[in-house]
Amino acid sequence: MRPLYIIPVALLFMMTLTAASSKAAAEPDVLSVPIKKDRAGAPDGWKIREWRGKAAVSVVATDSGDALHLKSAGTSTALYKDVSFDIRDRPRLNWRWKVIALPKGADVRLKSTDDQAAQVYVIFPKWPSAINSRIIGYIWDTQAPKGLELTSTKTSTTKYVVLRSGQAGLGQWFAESRDVYEDYKRLFKEEPPLVGSVSVMIDSDDTAGTAESYVADIYFSKSAAAK
């Protein structure tokens, strides 16, 4: 007689395979970080943190879709959007940005002039998160050369990558794409924990100047051309 347990086990195996396949099919290649406005025109679902003063922050329609519009006058403001996933699954961070005005005299290499018109961060929480989280910031700096990678003069767990520098391209939209997984391993010399949030920031408090920028179409993907 055929053992009765064979049929249930076989069925269970097939069901497990089906469930796994369905889950894989349901996992999107792209993880968007939505930019939407609430009834007041403010970023919906984004947390705002201010250090010195309050930058003007809103969501506006642009030719690159809805965008975060940030204007700073001697202020320092960051917006945070919670996300949670393994960066190995979608290693590329993609976004568009446009800078209108750079903070005059700013330079990320000096603690006294560490201001930028446009900054996009990926935050990897590590306990205790307030002092140990790993942060990668992709920035448009006023003076530091394009391609420079450095540790923040203010927090040792923050690494910067200067993607653009100076006046060239002001007022124009640029599409960016970075392999965050490879950047993390190179900058921190370790495997990354889970991503915890994405942040967009503007500041001109150290230089007491002004800055203005737009950031739009933020998403993570398996490849740069996933969207």
C-alpha cells in the first residue's frame, strides 16, 4: 500500500513552491518614495526636523512631476520618509534634482561652512540609532570637487559623496542614480543593515546665506533603468 503521508507532503511542497513564487512575483522591482502634498501643500507623510530656523518647504508640480521645493535663508531643515528594506534587493537609488541657488561660500570639507542646497540621504539605523546609525549623503556642494567622498566634519557616521559642484547646471534638472549597496560597503567597510529612512535636506545656517532646490522622482530599483 502506498503510504498515506506521501500525498499530503507532496501537496504541501507544491503549495509552498506556489506561495514562494507568488510572493516573488508580488515583490516589485521598484520601491518608490512618494512625494505628495497634503491639503496645505506640505509634504504628506514626511517628517520634518529643524535645527536653526525653518526653511520654506512645499510640494509643487514641475516638469519632473511633483517635487519637494526647499528654500533656506540661514536655516537647516531635513525631511524624512520611513522605508524599510534590504538594500541588496534594490541597490540603486534614483532621483531628479534641480538647484536654483547655492549657499555662498559653502564647503562640505569645513565644519564652519558645511551647507548645501540639495542633499539626499539614505539612513541605516544601528542601535543606539541616535549616535550609531550609518548615513550616506549625496550632495550638490558649492565648492568641494565633484566625485569627492569624505566623512562629515560633524558626525563620523555620516559619509558624503559629492555628485555635483558649483554653478554649472543651476536651474536645470538632472537625473541621478547610485548603487547604494556598493557605496555603503566602500565607505563603511562592512555589510549594511536594513534601510530605515530616506531624507532630503537643505541648509545654509553655517554660512548665513540662502539656498533653493527641488528634488523629485525618488525611488529604489534593482537597476538604474528600472523605471
